[in-house]
Amino acid sequence: MKSSKGRSGVRGALAAFVVLTAVTPLGLGAEQAQAAAPAAGRAAGSQVTAQWTTRDVAPGVQVRTGTLRDASAAPSWTVTVKVPSTSRLTGAAVDVAVGSPAWAQQTAAQLRDAGYQPRVETVEWPGYADTPHGVMGLRVRIGSFGTQAAAQTTATAVKAAGFHTAVEWTGYDAEQPADLENVHVAVIDPHTFTGTVSGTHDGNVAQRETTSSVAAKLGSLVGVNAGFFVTSDADGVQGTQSGIAAYDGQLESMAAGARAALVLGDGGRHVRVADLTTTVTARAGAARYAVQGINRVPGTVRDCGRPGAVPSSLPWQDVTCHETDDLVLFTPAFGAALPAGAGVQAVLDAQGRVVSTGARGGTVPAGGTVLQGIGTAADWLTANAVTGRRIAVDEVVRDADGGRVPLGPHDSIVSAAPTLVKNGRIAIDAATEGTVDPQDLSFGYAWANQRQPRTMAGVDARGRLLLVTVDGRLSGGSEGFTIAEAAAFMRSLGAVQALNLDGGGSTAMAVDGVLVNHTSDATGERPVGDTVQVLP
């Protein structure tokens, strides 16, 4: 948790982004940097300073470390009174951070009657491309406290009076200037760098490892955490990806809807950000069945986004959906015990011929694959998986324009959400990619609209790969970015394409195998799913 020492804010932080382009330009000239200031939300009166150090790790690989400060920021602890509500997606009871004007006025009046002095704050929608604009709602708060404990004392009393409360740090608010952010920017120039850049799960998709341990093991120059992954046994096999993932040209996880992905072609020589979908089909003669998962538990779909999933076939961040009819492919990269339970499985050899059929369980044979089915998929396998018969599995990856994305032996893909920059402009499709819900403000509000640790990736007009981390949620230290701030920062670096990777406690950057940022988990660096590694 955080002490009363502050962090960084929308206006101040984005003003500092402009300082970055002026001091250590990556693609913007000074004139462009100044022109970007109003769009970035630079506030009059901001007192931003930036200190940067530069480290040349290898020819074509540079890491820049920055501390951004805004002396005008004055964050504090406060008590937020929230709206009791129900999740539109899951039906669970939730508390909403902002409410309607009528709710805010009524709640403020009730608080005054109870002897408190509430304040009502206006919260506006960030500049997302697919959500409403203008006022999102009103927020009701009480007090400005120097310590979390003092705020908690008031929150407990207000709760006893019948209100729903939360103790919050105003330095996380997008509406407030920020006082401190710690940022790491790695720039990889494919025209100079002679090594490779790859997404990797280090050989076993059913495990979690820290970014720095993978980097040290591989002798990596720079490594960052990458895509969203399963963190709980209740949501699947820990470490497996919840979106599209491919390593060494092999598809190891399917897309959640059409989410953003970082495509590292030819060992990082050709990099792009694109919304990708996947279609996988099992064929036994003329019989076909759609595969809806690769290397995940049948019937369990983390982040949703697959046809037939309930409660939604659309992508939803940090929500687990379910399917009753589900065919899942397991590849040699799945190094754990296969999921057991209802349904059947077929074990295939390297040529796709059925070796055996039976109950679910065991392990994936060396060089082979396994198909597991439940519901109607189990019926299909029972009817078509005959020993000695070949079952072909066709895999197709497409971008938003419908173009096929081929996978060669030196290609990799990591995925998260949402898109931040497209065609040189900030273009955040937060609702489409399932990270916010305009119809349910309990969903994604803190994840997207408050400051968090973030990992971002992008490519500039010169084809250079940008890997970026910002620390957050640190006691006495960096606060992080909102999604909108992350987009503005990437654009300030000259990114023409960019996406948000996994963040929060997962955010990590290693240089020469050593962790260089400050992670936010109390237990230290978090073991993650896949990573992006810059390899000599």
C-alpha cells in the first residue's frame, strides 16, 4: 500500500511525456513535441521535471530510465462513498465508483445530515475511441487525510452509518496531477541490432516464471512481461495464456475475440501491432469440428471471447466464461498433466494419426498432440477418432482486414489489450477489447481509468520496437499510468502502433538478466506466463 507520499497525474505526467521527447527524442522533433503538448493534456501551472539516464546495452539496443516529477501535485488519502450495484455480466453484487447526479446529490445530503462534509467530483470519460464522451458520472468523497489509517477510521464510521466506502489514494485519479513516475524505455533498432526478439514461454506453457529468471536463463539483453495469463486454478491451468500466443511459429493459445497482439516477425525484424483472430478446425475425413481452445481446460475460458461461451462470447478482461460443448487441442508445449474430468480424449502422433482414445488425463506424448472434448465435442471425437485414422488440425490467424498472418519458425505473437496507438494516432478501443463496459461502470473502471503499473509495446515510424514499463502502486514512489496516459506516452515516444500488455504486479523489465524496475507485488517479482526477450 501507499504512504501519504504522492505519485503522478494525468496533466503533470503527460506534460513530462513532452519533456521526454524534447530531451531524448525517439521520433518526434522539438516542434512536434510542443505541438503534442495540448493533446497530451499538459496543464497550465504544472511544474514537471524529468531526469533520464541512457544505457547502450548492445548495438541497436538502448534502455532509457526516467523519473518524472510534478512539484504541483498534492495527493492524499480520502474516503470514497460508492454506489451499491449489480454486475451486468455476472450478476454479482458490486460497488461502483461513480454514480448519477441524482444519486450523488442524495448521498451528499445524507452524509451532511450525518455530520460529514462531502465533496462531489465530476469524472469524465477518457478519450477512448468506442465509449461515450463527456461526463461519466459523479463521485462522492469525504476528507483529505495524511495517512491511510486516518482515512480508514473515517471510512469505518461512515460504513457504520449505512454507506458503502473505500479508502483511496487521490494520486491514482486521472483527474489529478501526479507527483512521481518511474519509467523504463527499451528501444530496439532492427537495422542495427543483430540478435533476435521473441515472445517465449520458455518451452512449457503450463508454468509461471519471473521475467528476470527467464531473461537470465536465456542470456537476454532486455526482457519484459507480455500477455494476459491464468493466475488461479479455478480459472484453468496457471501460466497458460488467455489470448493468442505463438512461439517459434507454433500457435500455443487461441485469441479471445479480436484483441490486440504484438507480432514479432522474423525474429523481430518485422514488428507490428494488430487485432488478431484465430480459427482452428479438426478434420477427420469429411467430418469437421471447431476447436475453441489450445492448451486450456475444456469448458473454462479465461477472458471469454470464444463462440458459445457464457455469459459472453465477447472478450471480457479478468472474467472466466464457460462452454458445455468444447474441443481443445494440447500441444507438446503443454508440460503439465492433462486436465481430467468428464468427456473423452484422442492421442495423436506426429502425423496426426490416432494412437489411442479414452478418458481425459495423462500427458501429451513427445512429438504428439491430444484432443480433448466435452459435450457434443466428446460425441464427435467418439464417432471420428478411430485408432489409426488421421485427424488433421487446420490453424488460421487473421488480422482485422481479413488478411492471413502466416507463422514461420522465427515468428512469435504475444497478446493483451487494448490497442493504444493506431496509424500514428491515439486509438484506444477499450470497450471493443473488453477492458471497460460503458453500461456497467463497476467493470474495468479501476483497471483502465486509474493509475496502475503498466507494460506497453509499440513500433515507431523507423520500425524500432519500443518496450516500456512504468512502476505503480509503490509506497512512497511511482503511481503508474491510466490506459489513456499509457497511450499518450507511447505516442510521445513516436509510436505509430502500440498496445497495452499485462500490467499490475506482472509489470517487469530485466536488463542483462537483472530486474531493473520496482514491481508492485508485496511478495516480490510475480511469476508470469509469457515474456518478450531481446536475445543476442
